[in-house]
Amino acid sequence: MIAVDAWTPADGLTLEPNALLAAREQVRSLALTAGPGAGKTEMLAQRADFLLRTGTCRYPKRILAISFKVDASSNLKERVKRRCGSELAVRFDSYTFHAFAKRIIDRFRPVLTGQDALDAGYKIGSPRVTNKQVGFDDLVPLAIQILQKSKVARNAIRQTYSDVFLDEFQDCTNLQYELLKLAFQRTGIRLTAVGDTKQKIMGWAGAMNGIFQTFVVDFAATPLNMYRNFRSKPRLLSLQNEIIRRLDPASVMPDEQLSGDEGEVFAWRFEDSRKEADYLADLIEGWIKIEQQAPAEIAVLIRNQLDLYADHLMEALETRGIPFRNEQQMQDITVEPAARLIVDYLSCLYGQREPKAWIRLMNQLIPFADEEIQSNARKDLDRLVKQQRKEIAFAELVHEPFSGWWEYVRAFLNQVSIETLVSLSPDYESHDRLKEVIREIKARIEELLKLETDLLKALQRFSDDQAVRILTIHKSKGLEFDSVIIMAVENEIFFGDQDENRCAYFVGVSRAKRRLVLTHADQRERPAGHTRRWDVQRTAQTEYFGYATPFVRQEQ
């Protein structure tokens, strides 16, 4: 433990003044707004480091972090562990809203009565079955009901935590906010809400308008703003600033933050979607082969209906042998901790040298164990890998390469204790959910093996390591890439609520660190088998291209 005055940001990082104030706050709740790339997640990790290393979060109190996506929750937990070490990070709980609600239900389930009563082995699924099964969307309302009825439940939660972090808070819904108020309002617990009002793209899911202002009043929170963007080059920042000028004039970035001319912006028109796909596939191929850009640093973003808009591009990438990931199919399963575990194990088993996969594997299996336990676990795992490698070498003399890969996974999972697997995610406390996730992982790898017969290359597609990412703007939130292509910047896809569309467009644009490409096509042929409305003739979204025009380096 160190004195408060002696604390400095972990790893020698420099935080801007407001971020440093937020990290060191000892009394007040905070409402921290910041632009994309401003280091919101890093600030939370540094704040956790401050609270734990200085004893401001006094033992045995814990810190609760609530995020909106599983991968964001996992990323924050991992970052805190890197900043303050495993021994302190064990007191940092990072959940999604639904996972937090489920923990309340599991712990205080007897409070629920009547039609809402649940058996001990209840499941999550559809349809809802009285006492036996509830839907995913039922979790937060049931947790609210428990906190409304039970003072014991409220006190138990309040006695557990000294601090609560709320990430991407602009997306908080009415029900989620009600849960927070019941749990933490009018207590001495410090809440730190972090987000970006310009990035609110969850309006369709009930995200509240003016949530930060409401939070400031309800929790007597101090508002702060972080301005610095660590992600994007100046030319891209200038483009973003023009969108901010429309979305939130008070948050326009100061001129000194925009100095310099680094970065590239391109805006291209195509006659039809096939020419667009071929051109973009050639472009991506050039980035990878000539510029030596890592495929995982390239993202193709689409407003929605990814499979309908990116079908030609995926076909063109396939023809050129460029690995890609269709996140519409992949993201939900790939962010599962069990998926990372299985992929890393197979990489160690079939690969030649995979030190990163081995380190991740050990960190997942024995994250907080002492040295003796870690040493024994390494020996057991090393023994299993050597044994299975011998079996693989023999099997490949008489069978197809990679045959029997799932049997090796089964043997590995049997060696790992069920307690260890459950510790990877709160969702896995339901053993049925864990079995379902493992089945989905197996099915996904089998699908990839149909496209790529080499198991190691299929695993690269499964993970983020060596594949171009193709995803919706919504799925891209919280991610960043060197080069971003936003396809189909057209009125026919950006329709409906224009405030929401503008926010979504801003999210997409702000994913790019160095290079941004915007495209539109005059014609998009109807996708095969698509029977719903489809506009073949297309028109460019002139407002969105207008933001980019002053910063475009060259036309096609």
C-alpha cells in the first residue's frame, strides 16, 4: 500500500489534467464525458489502481465495474490486472448489466415469489417457463424487484463495494438506471460514470436522453470532460470535429489538438456494388502485401444488414485468399472467455511456437494462484500437450491432417476443473450455459474448417490475430483500427432517426487511427434470395460526405 500523495499513474503513463483528477478522486461521484479515443477505459483502469494501491478502497471492500458488452467487461478487467497486479485485481468485479443482475437473482432468488419465483436450477432462454426459465431481458426487471422488496439484498450489495464504475454510460436504459438507483443512490459509495454523449447509438434499445445530466442530479456527481484524443491522426480529428460541431457544439476540440496534417481520408463513388467490392478487395490486398499492414488493423464497417451489403466484398476477399471475419456471425461467440481458452489451447497444440497463446492460457487457468500451484499446473498442462502431440504425429501418418482435434479439446477440458471454467465468466455458473457455449465454439470452428482446411489458419480467422474485420458500426463501438472503410454511405441505409444516424456515423468515423475510406455506389443489385424491400438505385448521403470533403487527399 502506498500513500495517496505518492501515487502516480501505473506504467508511467501521462494523464491529462481532468483524467488525473478523476483517477485520484476520493469523495465525490463523477460524471466523466469524453470523445472517442480519449482513453476512457485507461482512466478507469488507473482509477482502480489508485483506489486499490492507496487503500482508498479499503480491504475487504471491492470495486464493481458495469459495462454494456462482454468484451468491454473482459478488456477492463484485464487492463486493471495489468495496472495493479493480480493480487489486488482479485477485488475488481467486472460485469455486464445482465451479468450483474443475474448475480443478484442467483444470490437472493428466494425473494422472488408467485409467477416470478424461480427454481434453484433455473435456465435462461425462450420462451419463459414459470419457475424454470426466464428470458435474457427478464434479468434486470427481476433484479429490480428483488432490490425493491429486500433491504437485506440492498445492504449486502452496498456493504460489498466502495466504488462503482459505469462504462459507456450514455447507453444506459431506464431499467438499468433504475437498478443502479435502487442499489447505490443515497449511499456513501462513489460512482464514476464514463461515456460519450456523441456516441449514443443504443436509442433503439431504450437508452435515456440526457442520462449524464440526470445522473449528476440524482447522485450529486461532479461533471468533468476529457478532450484529448489519443487514437486518431490530426486530419481525421479535424473531420470528426466537423461532426461534433453539429452534434454538440460545446464539445468542439480546441485548435491545438488538431495541429498537423497526418492521416488520410478518401471518398469514392462506384457505378455498382461489384466494382466497389473488387476495388476495395484490391485495395485491402495492397495494404496487406505491399504496406505489410496487419489484417486485424483493417475494418470494414456497414450501418446495418452486413450480410446483404458485404456479400460481394467477402466473395472478392475469398478469391484473393485474404482472411476475414464476418462479425455478424462471429463476435458473440468469439468474445466468450471459453472460446479464447479453446483457441489458445489448439494453437499451442498444433502450432510450432505460440508464446502469447501459452501465456494467455496460463493466465486464464491460474490467474491468482501462488507460485507452487502455478508450477504444478504448468507441468500438468505441459505433460498433456506433449502426450497429445505424439498422438497427433502418429495419427497424421494414417489419417487426414487435424482429424480428431475436438477429442483433444475434450481431454483438455476434462483435465481443467469445472470450478476453473466457471471462474472465467459469471454466466458459466449455469453449467447449461457453459455447455451451450462450448457447443457453439465447436460448431464455429467446424464452419471455418469448411472455408480453410488448415486448422491453424481457421483459428486465426476465429481470433482477432490475422483477419480483416467486417462488422456493423454498432459492433465496432469501443474498437479501433489503423484503416477503416465505411461502405454504403447512402441515404437508403442511413434512414429514419437522423440524430441517431449521425451519432452512428460519428462512431464509425472515429474508429480510424490513420486512414479512413468512405464509399457509395450508384447501384446495388438485389442480394440473392432477399425478398424484402431493396433499393437498387442509390444516392450518396451528401451531409456525411460533406464532413469529409475538406480533408480528402485524393479522389478515386
